[in-house]
Amino acid sequence: MNTEQHILACIDGSAVTESVCDYAAWYGSRLNLPVGLLHVSDVPASSRRDLSGAIGINSRQFLLEELTQLDEQRAKVANSYSDALVNDAKSHIQSRFDSMDVKIYQRHGKLLPAIEHFNSKNRVIVMGRRGEDHKDSRINIGSQIETVTRASSVPVMICSEKFTTPTSYMVAFDGSKTAIKAVDIISKSPLLKGLQGHIVMIGNDDEKSKKSLAAATEQLTTARFTIEAHHLSASNAVDGLLAFQQQNAVNIIVIGAYGHSKLQQLFVGSTTTKIIAKTLSPIILVR
């Protein structure tokens, strides 16, 4: 097995942790790569420095010692929780994917720097999102997903529902640079080969877009993927894509992510964010 790269699964103990583990293991099994389980403990900074100048001279030393002990205990509990979480996650993966090599990574601080520490090894990053109220397009999907995706040079997989072995996928295609890059990455990877594929464009009836869709379809066909092209009309691109997904029982959505800058998104919104918010299906984001 190739140990130079891994599938980095970011887990936090929330309800989506099992889904993240399962999809990361599936991804690893398709690419013959190990899973790296990453848990980041973000213990809040001590308040000792804030209080040390405000307490009386006689009680200062005693209170600082008390706060120090509390800090140490809080860090100890956080470390124990992290140990239990990653070991349970490893056992879960190996009980379902018995030959899967699983690495354990535990770090302190923020998620993005921890992920970037492994940049040279990351083949893909797998993260979870909460499943509650997923039908509400205004839901806050969490800034972590966008922050990590914008900073990542590799695909990011977002998942939340219970794992089912994927048999089909769709590429949300609009002829943009990120969409073309997504097709290129798919064509060079064994991940989705053998699954029923759909490449779907909504609107964009100009000749340039039609030629771009045809070229993308030909690229995947030449790479021996089972792929069907669909050029559809819909008043709303996001609703059109998700309606197609439901009608065709598509398991995975692949999308070129965050093609606009953050400033532009304030005015035009983000198709990426809306799709993540409106579906519980796994999504592979390509930046």
C-alpha cells in the first residue's frame, strides 16, 4: 500500500463522525491509500493573564495556582477525549474495512493549520457537516468547510448522512475553470471509475458552453468512464441540479467549488454553499 499519501478524515466526535470515517475508508479503498484520522483539540486559552492584574496582592498567588490546576485538568480531559475518539474511530473503520491501514493524528489549535501540516500527504480531505435542518438553504453550513476548501489544493469531500456504497455520481458542470478542473481530476483518478456517471449543465445555451460540455464528456469517455451528458433547463440552477440528482438516485455530487471570491459572493451568493445546504448526499468539492 502506498504510504506516501493518505485520505485525511477530520473528525470531531459529532453525529457525522461515523459518516466521515466510512466515506474516508471507502475513498481509501478505491485509491488503495490509508486513512489518516485527524482530531484537533482547540482548548480555550487560560484566563489567568486577564485576572492576574486585577486581584488583590494577598490572594493573587493562591488564585493563580488554582487557575493553573484548572487549566491542566482541562487539557488532560481534552487529551483523554481525543485519545478515546480517534481510537474508537480507528476501530470502527477496521471493523468495516478490515484491510484498511489507519493512521492517527492528534493536534492542538485550529483545524486549518493542522490540515496544512499534512499538505504534502493529503490526497483528499474528508469533512462532515451537520444534518439538522438541511432543507433550509439559509442554514449556516459552518465557515470551516469554505475556509478549508478555499485553502486546499486537493479535493474536499463533505458528508453527513449514514454511509451507503456509492454506485453513481453527477458532475455539476457550468463550463467554468473549476468545473473543467473537476472533470480533469475525475478523469485521472480511479475513484469513480465503474460507477454510473452523469455530467449535468443547467441553462448556458450558448455555443461555447455546449462545446465545453461536449469536450468534458469526451474526456471522461476517452478515459473509460461510464458517463452521460445532460443539458437541462431550469429557472434555478441549484434546484435543477438537485432535482436531477433525486430523479436519478445519484449518490455523489462533484462540483467545482467557490469559483467567485468572497467579496463577489456577498453580491451573487455561492452555488457551492447552496448545494451543500440543500442536500445530505456526499459532495466532492474541487477548488
